[in-house]
Amino acid sequence: MTPAAPLPLLLLCLLSGRRLRGEPGQGAGTWARFARLPYPEDELFLYDTFPAGFLWGAGSAAYQAEGGWRQDGKGASVWDTFAHRAAPAGAPQPQPQPQPLPSAPAGGDVASDSYNNLFRDTEGLRRLGVSHYRFSLSWARLLPNGTAPPSPAGLAHYGRLLARLRQLGVEPVVTLYHWDLPQRLQDAYGGWASPALAELFRDYAELCFRHFGGQVRYWLTMDNPYVVAWHGYATGRLPPGVKGGPPLGYRAAHNLLQAHAKVWHLYNDRFRPSQGGQVSIALSSHWIKPQTMTEQDIQECQKSLDFVLGWFAKPIFIDGDYPQGMKSNLSSLLPEFSDAEKKYIKGTADFFALSFGATLSFQLLDSQMKFHQLESLSLRQLLYWISCEYNKPKIFIVENSWFVSGSTKRDDAKYIYYLKKFIMETLKAIRYDEVDVFGYTVWSLMDGFEWHRGYSIRRGLFYVDFQSHDKKFLPKSSALFYQKLIERNGFPPLPENQPIDGKFPCDFAWGIVDNYIQVDTTPTQFLDTNVYVWDVHHTKKLIKVDGVATPKRKRHCVDFAAIRLQISLLQEMHVTHFHFSLKWSLILPLGNLSQINHTFLHYYQCFVSELLRVNITPVVALWQPMAENQGLPVVLAKYGAWENPETVQAFVEYAKLCFKSLGHHVKFWITMNEPYVRNLTYSAGHNLLKAHAKAWHLYDKEFRRSQKGKISIALQADWVEPACPFSKNDQEVADRVLEFDIGWLAEPIFGNGDYPHVMREWLHQRNSIDLYNFHLPYFSEEEKKLIQGSFDFLALSHYTTILVDWEKEDALKYDHYLQVQMIKDITWLNSPSRAAVVPWGLRKMLKWVKSKYGDVPVYITANGIDDDQNMVQDKLRVYYIQNYINEALKAYTLDNVNLRGYFVYSFNDRTAPKYGLYRYIANQYEPKPSMKHYREIIDNNGFPSSEIPDRLCPEMLVLCSECNLFQTRKSLLAFISFIFFAFIVTVFFIIYYSRRVERRYK
């Protein structure tokens, strides 16, 4: 994929005509700003690096990872109590065995057992190469009763962790409170519903600052107070499970804010001068987009963010008070701050610590907080909104990632692509939007207890086997991905991503595809044998004269007006080849030679002859599958279609008729165009291959010498990429899918005459293990010889690239037959139909074909993308054509692929809605910008370099279609010249004799 050029940085958020960027409270312009960014350029992947000194890290939380819930005198937390009431989803249960294996009891009693595996965890950090590690202190481990005295074992444990981090050169980012409130404080005071907690939290923080502050530069007072207040005290979904409704939730949040402020002031006044650290609060948020781009919906989006993030961010970062939207809507439900409290809370953060991802988004965000708008996962837009809304603070992303299924082990492809998306969006926010982000933290370092979802999901870079004695700890594919990303400090541009200059050979075929041309056999007025008179006195109409007729004449190609229109459009495009399919059912309605539709056959004859007359080479397919009767005559479809061996002979007879009737005008034949193997049975594919081979040999023996054409088969060949680039299992799956998708029909023809070995081995394995009955037929030795080598070239249709994974993640996209999970890289550009735009996939496909089948001549006979018909500029298709052709050029020039031609799919929207280079509106064809762009590439024969002088091809001496018209229509021009000469002579004689008559009478 070509790297995106830097976009113009938009420094203004526009709202009511005022300057918004850099002024507090102006985030509402975010939605309009991003709606105006150029498409598709703004959505392309950004290949660039992060600023020097950017912080890369991973994180964990005490209750999620530590375990050791009663070890060394640790006190109970509200999460211990809550989890013991009922086992969360996916929690491993003890086995009823004489000597059961250790397993994680309900909740985080054992979890990842990080308390007893400190060295193991920090080795994972060393392996990643991170600059920082975010972890939380367990309040109940340090102060078992919630208050003094402290636990020596707890202090020693965190002292060892900090010492090990210092030894590794890893910066600690320490959270004082990550949801695990000591149970005694909940019992004695009512938890955060009590104002008394603020002072107790301050005392706990002072203990931590005094013991650990000399080794910690970044402190977070608490994590995600929205979840603590709302779901802990309002809804009761999370510990301590108090269902106090909105009033208690807002009161708890009020106390959390005051507690945070007390701790910040404590550090600022007593510890900052000597320790030199910074303190903030980790605030979590979602992102929301409007249903429609109306002012009302945008205001509702702003309100949604105010009620979740702004609830805590505005008091801290702006003015010490709640958002006006909350105050207006909630009235007496929302507690009030005094002026002194506002002043005390305002400014109590040294940076903006942001948490974004699977904890809140689509999980713990109440539907009422969306205000009827659409939740989204755009981290970039959230970062921009925060920058505009809170006066460009320094932002530290302290938690971000997504999740995979709890059953997924080490090849966590889905996790990788979400991580890639979030990090790339962070990079765009820095480079394009000037947002000041200085650090990023993956959540989490290792698999652990995932709060309300228990062990049903995993979020770690390292896999933890919760059922093993020693809690096996192994790097996942995501850990390797993140390690490489840290090494490179982002996504530096790679040579293979850069476009190249160069031209294709002079005889390169530039084409366009139309699945089926519009066959319009409506007779013209010149074929009407009746005689008419004009009733000039009464009806003013033509009146047929009964009993009188003119001699009936033979049909001519000029009688078909539809042909002339289509030919003129193709000429306008400057293509050298036109690829279309015949309709078997139109030519032979009964499927055999007993009834031939000569009208349609004549139409096709006229069409291909007219193409040749304007120097456009027809590329004609005999059969293409379609929804109606599989593209076969009704009789053949009714009696088994390709399952029936008789269809093979019927196809050969049909092919022979076409060769006889059209072969003198057609030099490129396709027997079968894009047979869709996903809907093809093995017996049908078997017969289809034999039909192709017999038709090829028929042409080779009876028609090639006189017609001098070429014939082959066209296969759909989308690229299949391993989802995890570091996984051997994923590579095996990708190879398997390629063999089933392409090798199934390609190997017998272009390879050894038989089906791929991978297919036979896989089906044998499946049949023996799963008791399936997938029978792949066998060819006789004679049939192998018939099929092997039955080609003159290899025609490929390529549209997109898919990713495959061996781990089952999403049942709806899992292929049980091939045991493969289909997934998508969510950073890829997508069409309206969700087809991925992956130009480099074409190059990989062409290289694979060469490695499998040698130096066979290759034609890309279809390559295209759908568009949104409401988008007049069809910029996506312009980008698609430009970059896919450039990847084809790389395959030709750098990989020495014997590439002979390229065809865009498709000709027009009438026959292929949303795919055409011509728009079809009100019976008129209008060229799209993509057609003009393709024409420019054709005229240049590629991408010529400005530094290397162009080498003109012989056929390029005629540059314009008008010139070509004079070359190809000499007879017509001669006839017109004769008529003009006769007219002049006639006028001359009329004038001459008129003057003689006048002189005679004088």
C-alpha cells in the first residue's frame, strides 16, 4: 500500500464560526472537522514513526493479576467478596479428582499468580523492550484493614518489584487504587459513598509516596472513577454491588474527585520538591458518533462524552465544576462544589491519563449514556476531542487494547489488528492533528481476571495457562508484534510500500471487463419491408400501404445501434482489449444444437467484428457462472448442471459452434470464467475441468491453425495472508486455503495433471477423524494427460485479500470444513461492501503463481472495487486502480512475473452496479473520474519516470481516437466523398441549365 502523504494539519475546530483549537471547552467541533477530511487519503495507513523519546509500555492491575488473595496477611477487598458470591463467566473450577490440578478459583484469588512470579513477569517486560510498566498497588495488601498499620510483607513485595524494574531500566507507572477497595472500609464507612473515604485515601497515598516515591516518576491516583461510582454504587453491576441508583452514584463520584484532589495536593506540597514526580488520574472514555450530521445529534454526542469523561475531566482540567450539560439535566441529583472546593480540585493533574478500549467501550457504558447516538472505536477522534476540550493537555494513554476469546491461546490475530489500529490512530493524532501524546500503554502484560467477564476473554500480550501448576507464561503473536513495533518506534516506511516508476511492455494488454454485454436485437427502421405514405392533410402521420412491400434485405451489423454506442465508449477509454462472456442459454436455449438462436449469434458476430475494426481485441468467455441456472441453459441446469457428465459433451458442442461462428474475429478465448469454487462440489469441479480440457484440445486440433488464437481458463485468485505473521499454524492454514481456492482447478491444468496433494491429504484426514464423506474424484491417466497443459496463458481475477487464522475466534466467520478463521485487518481501507483494498496482495498472488506454475504468461482479467453511487468523485476506485496497477508493475519489473495484461472490472454500472467506470443514469452513460484516470495510465503505458526519457511504442504514434477513426473507416469516408462530389456536380448542372433557359426566353 502506498504510504499516505502528510495531510494538511487543520488547526481549527469550527463551531459557530469561532476559533476552537487550543481553547478549553471546544471539543464539539470534532465531528464536523473529521467529516471534512479528504477521502480516502485520511483513512490510509500512516507509515511513520513516533517522536523520539515516546514511551512504550504495558500494564496490569493488582486484582486482575496478583492472586495470593490471603497470602502474607493480605486483607479482603470488595472484589474478593463480590467474586466469591458467584463465579464469573469462564472461571476455571476445581476438578473432582483425588489430586486435582491447581486452578483459578472464582475471581482473582489466584489469577495469573503474579504475586509469586515477579521475575517471570518482569522477564516478559524485558523481552518486549518496553520503557514503562503500569501496575497498581493493592490497598488491602499494604493496609489489610484499610488503615494503619501497614503490612511488612506487602511493602517488601512492591519494593522488590520496583527494584527489579530499576534493574531493567523500566519506568514504573503506579496506580494507587484500581477498584480493589479494602472490604473493611466498605463495611465500616459504606465505601466511596462516604466523604470519610477521601481522608483515608490520602493516608494510604502518603504511605505509598513515603515508601516508594523515590523510585516512581508517574503516579495515578485511581483508575476509571466512572466505573467505580456508577457501576459500584448506582447500578450495582460491579463491587461493592450497591444498587443505590443515580443519587448514590453521583455522590460517590463527588467523593472520588475530592479524594483525588487531596492526594494530588499532598504530593504537590510535600513530596514533589524532593521526588520530582507527576500525579494524575486515569480517566476512561468511549467514543460516540452522531446518527446524522445535524447540530442536534452532535450536541447529543457532546453530552454523552460530558456525562462519562467530562464528569471527572472538566472539574480537574477546566474549572473545578461539572459540565453544564450535567448540571442542567440532573438538577438536584448532582452534588454541588463550593467555590473553595472548585478551586481545590481545578488543575489537580500534571498530565491527562487516558484509558480507552474493552473495559468501557461496548461493555460498561450504559445505553442511556449514549443519548441515542452510535458508539464507535475511534481513538484518534477522542484524542482530538480531548485536546480541543481541555486546552491541549499532555496525554498519556495508560490503558488501551481489545480482547480475544478465552479459548484463544497464542495466535491472537484479532488482538493484533485492534492494537495496530489504535496505535496507528495515535500516530495520526500526533502527526496530522497535533495532539500532544507522549506515551502508550498496552493492556495488558499478561492474561488475567477480566472483571465482570471473568476468564471468558483474554487481553494479555503473554498467554497464561490458568490450569497449569506454575501458570505457564508464554508470548503470544501480539507480544512479537508489539516488540517489533517498539524496536521501530512505530511504522517506518518500508521499500516495498513505496510506489515505483516504470512502464509495461509495448504489447501489454490494457482491458476492461463486462460480464455480459447488453444484447439488444431490436430491428432498425431500415429492416421494415412495409411501404408508408404521409397523410399531410389530416392525421399528419405515416399510413401503411396494404399489399405493397419492398424486397427483404439481409441484416447488417450497422443495424444494431446498441453496438455502436458500446464501441464508442470503449474507444473513449483507449483500451486495447475488451473481455466479456457469451450467454450459453441465449445461443442454445435447449443446451444442444437442435435449436440455435441465429439472431443472438449474429449479434455477437457483429460485436466482435466491430471491436476488431476499431483495433480493440475481443477476449471472449464461453461460460461464466451466474445466479440464474448457474449460467447454463435451463435443460442442463435442471438435470444436474456440472454434476451431470453429459454437460461436458454439451459444452464441447457449444464451444465448437462458437469457434466456428466467432473464431475468425476472436483471438483470446476463455473456456470458464471465474468458476466460484466455494459453491462447487468436487464432482462438478471434476466435470468442469474435463469440459475445459476437451474444449481446449478441440480448438488446438481443429481451429488454432486457421484462426491463430489462444485459449485458457480464468480463475478467481484473491490472496490469502496468514493473520499472524509469526505463526507457522497460520501459514499452514493460508497455504491450505490457497490450494483449495486456486490450486483445486489450477494444479491439474498448470501443474501435474492432478489435484493438489494438500487437498487430498486434508480430505483424507477429515474423513478419517470427523467421519465426513468428502470424496475428491480421481482422474485416469488418460484424463490427466488430457487436462495437464491445456492452456496458452493463465487468466486471473483478483479483487481483494483475506486474512486467515487457525484459532477459532468468531463462529460466524469460522470455516469448519477447512478449520480456518477468516478475519480482517481493521486498518485496511474498505469499500462500501466491506471488500478490503490491499494492493500488495496482488503482487503476492502473482509471485505465488510464478513459484507454483513457472513462467506462464499471466493476464489479470478482472480487478475492481465497488463504490458508493452517492459519491460522485469515486475517489476510492481511483486510488484502487492506481495502486493495484503499480503493484502489478512491481511484479513485472522486480519479480520478473510474465505479466501480459491487466483488465479493470467493470465497464459500466448498468451491467455491474457500483463497479463500473461509466455511470448509467436515465439511459445515458457518464464517464467517472476513475475512467479518465485509467485512460491516463493506459496512455502512459504505466507510470513513466520524469528522469528517464519515454520510449514510444509503435502503436502509440496514433494518439487520438479521431485519428484512429480515419484509419479504420476508409470506405465510409470514400462514400461520403463521392456523395459530396455528386452533390457539387448536380448543383453545378442545375445552375448551368437554369441560366441557359433564362437566356433562351430573353
